[in-house]
Amino acid sequence: MNEFFRSLITIVSVVAIPLMFLLFLGWGLIKKVKVYEVFVEGAKDGFTVAIKIIPYLVAMLAAIGIFRASGALDLLITVLAPATALIGMPPETLPMALMRPLSGSGSLGIMTELMKVHGPDSLIGIMASTMYGSSETTFYVLAVYFGAVSIKNTRHAVPTGLIADLAGMLAAVWIVNLLF
């Protein structure tokens, strides 16, 4: 059974992006859309948005730096470590799970450190990389994109994003424990 899941995941991971690329191009051709011109126009708009979001990026990165430097992240890890053992999550991966909703670069740094210490083919290395791919930088996304269009009231976006991150983390723990 585990071998079947590994084979299925390998096949899906190899064909997913090329298939999506071909699907978008094919759909554009069917709808008679000038795909390249639309892509270039979107890239121009993206550059304009990037300029508008720089202040929000700086504020978010400063807040993350303060959170890590204050020791609050270490304290939170110490408090939550017993709970992670109950679900089969190595405590070494907890910083990854906590940092991922805050910062892509911060969680990438944590994942790189875990890979150097434990190896990329270890349970911890595979779990950290699966967590990285199974979740989103929720607070970063909300700060940047809502800030870019001047939305002040995020309503249900924060709880929904955090629930999705939790689901991604739990799914990563379950799948890696199932396959590893």
C-alpha cells in the first residue's frame, strides 16, 4: 500500500506542472486569447503592485524579526512540544510549523537548518519540506495583498488561513508518517 502511494505521488509530482502549463495554453487557444500578450500585461500590473506593497513587506519582516529575537518563538516551542509528540510530529519540526504562516524566508531558513542537521532524507527533513509545501505564509499574504488594495477589515481571512495552515501541517505529519 505504501509503495502504491509513493508511486502515485511520484507520478503526480512529475506531470502536474507541465500538465497545468499545457492546460492553460490550450484553454487560451480554445478561447482565442493572446496568451503571451495577456501574460506580459499581467506582469506589468504585478510590478506596479510590487512597488505598492514594499512598506507592508518591511513592517511584516520587522515584526517577524522581533518575534524571533525576543525568544517568544522558543517559549512557544517549549510549551507546544508535548502536544506534537502525541500526533507523531518530531519536536524539531515545530519551529517550521510555527514560522511558516509568518514568513516564507524564515521558514525556508528553518527548513534549511533542519536539512543540514538531520539530512534531507530523514523523517525530520522530509516532514519539514512537506510542511513547507503544504501550507501558506498566511500573515505575509494578508499583510501584503490586503495592504496593496487598502483592505482594513480582513473578516474571516485570518482564521480561515490559519485553519488551512493547520490542516496542511497535520496532513503533512500524517502523510510523511504513513509513507516514511
